Amino acid sequence: MSASFQVLVSRYASQLAHQQYDVIVVGGGHAGTEAAAAAARVGAETLLVSQKIQTIGALSCNPSLGGIGKGQLVKEIDALDGLCGRAGDWAGIHFSILNRRKGPAVWGPRAQLDRQYYREFIQSELLSTPRLTVLEGSVEELLVTEPKPDEPGQHRVTGIRLANGSQLVSASSVVLTTGTFLAGSLFVGQTTVPGGRVGDAPSSAGLSHTLKERLRLRMGRLRTGTPPRIVKESVDLSLAVLHPPDTNPTPFSFLNKQTRCKPEEQLPCHLTYTTPGVEKVVKESLHLNCHIHQDTKGPRYCPSIESRVLRFPGRQHQVWLEPEGLTSELLYPQGLSMTMPPEMQLSLIREIPPLQRAEIHTPGYGVQYDFVCPTQLSPALQVKSTQGLFLAGQINGTTGYEEAAAQGLWAGVNAARRALSMPPVTLSRTESYIGVLIDDLVCRGVTEPYRMFTSRAEFRTALRPDNADLRLSLKGFEEVGCVSSERYQEALRVKNSLADALAALQDLTFFSFHHVVKNDLSPGPDTVMFSISGMAVLQYNQVSYEMLASCFPEVLCPFVEFSQRLKIEAVYKPHCDLQKKEMDRIQKEESMFLPQDIDYFSLPVSLSQEVREILDRFRPSTLGAATRLQGMTPAAIVHLLKYVKQTKKRAQRNRSDQREEIEDSVCSSGQYTT
């Protein structure tokens, strides 16, 4: 941690008693840092409260960012001027694009990170963010009062009480990003202690009590885990498969043309596999492992080695040996999350050939924690029953840095907008992975830790990593208010350049794409004459933009910097055109709002009792959200659609009648003369 960051925090620590902020963010992880920075960018005076200043921006578990589905989230966070993309470019020590064998829509930008560099970058960004104050402290409880009568909700949050019991800090909006600390418990072997991360104090019990008892929120319990950290010098990496980084690293941020770490300085990862000996150790230690016997749901897509062995006996399982930093002495064994006793952990890892003489620096452990059922949230990530309270990250039942950061940014945006008396903003699942993530959470809820995949997005050919800036940066500046002028101007430049290039390609005419391959534009005697546009030619795998630019240098060379993006645009244009009608339909449904105070049980519409119970429990914000609820029937949606349209017509007639009454009143009073 930089000295200046520590000085800043200590300077403000004694000035907060009874001070008023627009937004208070509780928690300094990925969700909290993005929320605090986003709220400040929107224009709110913001306070970030973290239990431990040194861990703000820390990579609590794996030292990596991005991946399939997750990389798309990072690109979108960056397009909205978030922190993690630029932090990844600064701290990255191994960049790669996953899923290269498939189409660009499902490519997964990913990077191994230097833990220290990443944390320092995040802290430096927070230090330089105007209107943002950081405080080290623990939140004892939320300040709750009666709701405002003109807004839906049963309660209103007005601030926080710090753990010393006497210091109150007021705010119009509060964002909770408690991660795994909300009533968290750590598990190693048969030992259980309170906490959300090794080395940090547990969260205040008062906060959990406020959510459960005072606000009456439905809550559940989830679990996760982390692998042991292994001393690098004790590992024989020659027995593992070498995986070098990409030759030309791809930055996360649209503002960066290159990564901080040069390609030749980046570190490789190594791949190895479990052996039958690993399975033997797992089964022999089950009676000593209380975490694995719990009913609490864990992450299906990133399970512990114990869960993998029990679910898939007799198989080999991948283990990635990942560097934790350029100068770090530790390796992170991705795929070996475990909670057995430390001596059994050592026995297990030594059953893997490259780790036969390995030494453990820090044992792995499991975490169990409370979460709030996210169907109680609006698409703005505000608790429906509580005015001014927003939730983001693992408290909503998700897993992963990227999912937390995406929620944090959007919760911070809406918390600030509420505090500044601006209407909330939402993202449709037709325009972003962030929209897919939030819609899945608030409409469907979770039964296990939620992880993003490209398969969750219906329109992934349009929601690509390469075009996140065009989809979100312009909206982020013009409608949301969280994007800087610098980024907005760059996004405009890119948008206009791509439009000009695509128009130029469409205007070009070729006899066939074979002439481009042969660099011969004149038809031969045996040529079958038919015309094809440059845009259509670019859709062929054998044709690159550079090839076309060599044929028409004056027209196309000015846009060579966008060659890969233009190739991708050409390839996906037919698919996106086909999806446009379905996207328009969903967007139309999303514009049909359902009032939050509807009494579904007395609604004069033909609905089954089961459907009424579903609607009453989830209270979807729009008709589109209602269509995605499990148990909703097509007939029920049709009846709801008719109700919404009739209600809209009645409202329009009432407004028209009111205008006529006003006009009649004005005329009769003689205020208008001819």
C-alpha cells in the first residue's frame, strides 16, 4: 500500500462523525471499489468503508482476471469507465485469449495478474478519484427509518453506525458489498472460526441482524474455497506442460493499445493432472473434513478437489500452476481448492508429479457466508422493500471478481443517481452481459453461486468483447453519466471510423472473392460475371481486411487500425441482422413496466393461483422480466400483456381528460381572450 493512500485515509478518519454523504459503500473488494468509483464519477460525494485498508483491491483468491464470459464482463466494465480493465492491463503478467478455436463472439480475454501491482493500481485510482473518501472501519448496523410515502418500500436506509457504537454517518444511499464476510465462517479440517478471509476480522453480527430481523430479507447460505499456496522453488515445472502467453497480448481496456508488461517479459503457466493417489487421499480424509459434509451449496463450475473426486471418481482432473506475480515466490494451483487438514493437503499435492516435493506456504480453506436472495432486488440493484439500500457482489449469490465488479459498478451508478434525485437506469440483456447478469439474478434468483458464461446470453453474437465500447460507452456518457469525456470522444471516433469503413466496404464491387485472393481485379476470359460487395467478400475466412486494403489502398488503408474489428463486424453481420427482430421484441417488452404495488391476487385477469403466487413473490419490474420467471405460462403472459396495454390506455385517457378539464376551467375563468 502506498504511503500517500494511508495518509489520505488517516486524515479523514477523525472527521466523519455525523457527516453527510450522498453514497456510502461498505466493503473494499471488487464490487466495493467499482461501486465507490462509479458513484463518485456520477457526481455523488461518496464514502468507502473497508475493514482493512491494506486489502482494498486485493485479489482474495485466484490471481487472474477474465475468461470465457467473464472477459466480456471486464470489457463492458471498462467501456463504462470502470477500474478493473485498466488495472488488469497494468498488473497483467500473462495475457491470452481463450476459446480461440471458436468464433470471436465467445473469445475470452484473460490475464494472470501480479497481486501487488493490481492492488496498488486500484488504490492509486481511488486516491485520485474526486469526491471519494476512504475510511478504515467496521459497520455495526444500518440506520433504518420510516419510508418516504411517495416511493415504494417498507423501510428507508439513512446511513450506517460504525463498530465503535457511537459514530454515525448519514447518506442518501448505501451500497453493501460484503463479499464472503456476512456471517462468514472459515473451515480447515474440523476447525471452524468466524471470518470471511484468512487474516481479516469477521464482519459485525449487527449487520446480518439488521438485514434478517429489521428488514426481514430472505437470506440463504453459500460456500466457496481456495487452494493452498505453494512455494515455487519446491515445484518441478519441467514435469508439467508449458503454456506460454499470447505473442501479441490483447489489453482489456479500450483506452490501451498495449499492456504494461512486455510480451517477452510475461510468465508462462503450466498444466498438470491429478492421479489416483489424489482420489485416495480425498477419500481417506473425508471424516476429517467438516466443510465437505455441509448441505450449503458451493460453486458448481469451480468446485473443490474433494467435490470433483466425489462427483467424478476415476477421472483425471486438470491443475493449472499459475504465477502470483513477477517476483512472487508462490504458485497458485488452480483446480486444487480444498478444506481438509493441512497435513492431508500436503499429502494430496505430493501425489501430483510436478508437486512431489512441494511445500505449502498457506493451506487452503473453505468459507461459508450469508447472501440475500437477489429476487428481492430491482434491476437497479436496489432492495425493493428498502429505499436507498443497494447490494452488489457475493451478497447477491454470485461468484467471481468479474461478476462482483459488474454489479458494483451498476449499483454505484444507481445509488448515486438516487442520491442526486435522478431516475434509475437499467441495462437490457439485449445490450450487455451486465444486463444478462442482473436480469438473471433479479428474475430467476440463485440456488448456487452464479457464474457468467457466454451461453447465458441469447444474443452473444451481438454482445462481443470487441464492440463493448460502441454498446456502452456512448450510453454511459449520454444517459448514465459515469463515463469520462475522454473515453466518450474516443468511442465516438471509433464509431464514426467503423461506420465510414463499413460504408466504403459496402460500396466496393468485386467479380468474385477469388480475385481478392489472387490480388487480380480484372476479369479473365473464363470468369463468371457476378458482383459481390467488399463487405460480403470480407466474410470469407480466406480474406482479411489487409488483403482488401492492398487492392484499394486509398479507400481502405485509413481504417487499417480497425482491421480485426471490421473483419468481425463483417462475419457477424448476417447473424446480427437475423437477431434484430427478436431483440426489438424483448426491448419492447422491457419498456412495459409493471407497478411494484400491484395486488396480483386480486388482479382482474385470468391467471392461475400458481402464477399469481410467482408474480407476487418475484414482483417483476417489466413484462419482459415476467416472461423469464420459471413457472410463467404463455397464456399468463398474454393476459398480462392485455392488462398492461389496457392500463396504459386508461392512463392516457385520464391524462387527456385532465387536460380538457384544465382547459375548460381556464376558458371559463376568462383568462383567454380573442
